[in-house]
Amino acid sequence: MFLPPTNIFWIAADLLQVVFFLILAEVIVSWAVMFGSVSPYKPWVRTLRKVTDPVLEPFRKMVPPHKLRGIDISPLIAIILIQILQGILTRLGSG
């Protein structure tokens, strides 16, 4: 749920919510690519990855997927961090 854009903290929390949804879309699309339902070469898939990779890449470096038998938990870590940051920003905005 988006907060009213009345202060900078809530605007930042709303931007993080958009990033959350983009990461969630990336997870779903990656599964669709893995099962062959979606081509990874479609422009919208490449655009989604260009947007989400800068957010996920630092977490992939911390916990490389090859160390977890190919399981990429970077979206999970990013989403947890986003939720924590949103809570902090919302409390600061309620001030």
C-alpha cells in the first residue's frame, strides 16, 4: 500500500515499494524463463533485469547462488531489507 506523498520519508518508502514489486516480478519472470514460458531475450525481460540487477547484485556477491546449489536468495534478502527500511522510513515520516 502506498503512503500519501506528504513528506520525503513517505516518498522514499513508496519508491522502495515500487522496487519491491519489480523484484517480485523479476522472481516470477525468472521462473517463467526457467520453465521456457518466456524468452529471456524479450525487451521487457531485459529491461526488468537492467532495473533489478543493480539492486540484487550486491546480495548475489554476499551469497553467491553457486554456493547454494544454484538457488539465488538475493531477492529474499533484498525484500527483507526493503521491508525493514520501509518500516523505518514510515516511522520517521510519522514523526
